[in-house]
Amino acid sequence: MQKPPLDPDVADEAPTTSVLTGCDEEHLVTYLRLLDAEADGKEVADRAAPRSLIGRPRAWATHLAGAGWMTEQGYRHLLRGGGPH
């Protein structure tokens, strides 16, 4: 896996699959930043979140859901060395 970009462009909706996608790998940093922003609260969220998601509530919500999936299941694909399918 290559090093993911720090602030990649994001689609209006994150993919919703049960396998790791190239989009998931590309957005690992985005997902971590979203999780941090949510944990820190709204007043901090706009500073911690990726700029490409500011003011885009639908994109924010779907990518945050992708981040949640990565923490619950998607990481297993990474641990097994599995890339996008």
C-alpha cells in the first residue's frame, strides 16, 4: 500500500461495500481526521477535518460512516495485507 494523501479530493458519497476499496485506502488519513474531529466536538471539527469536507454535510456523513466501518471491520483487510478487491 502506498502512503495515502493528506487531503485528497472526496466524492459526494463514500463507497458502501463490505470489502476494502481503493477509495478506502486513499482516504485512510481522511477517515482518521474525521474520527478525530468528531471526537473533539463541532467547535474543533472545522479545524481538524479535511478541508474538502467542510460545508458538505452529506459527504461528511458518508465518509464518517466509512471511517466507522474501517475501525470495525475494514482494518482487518489491511492487517491481512489485502488490498482493494
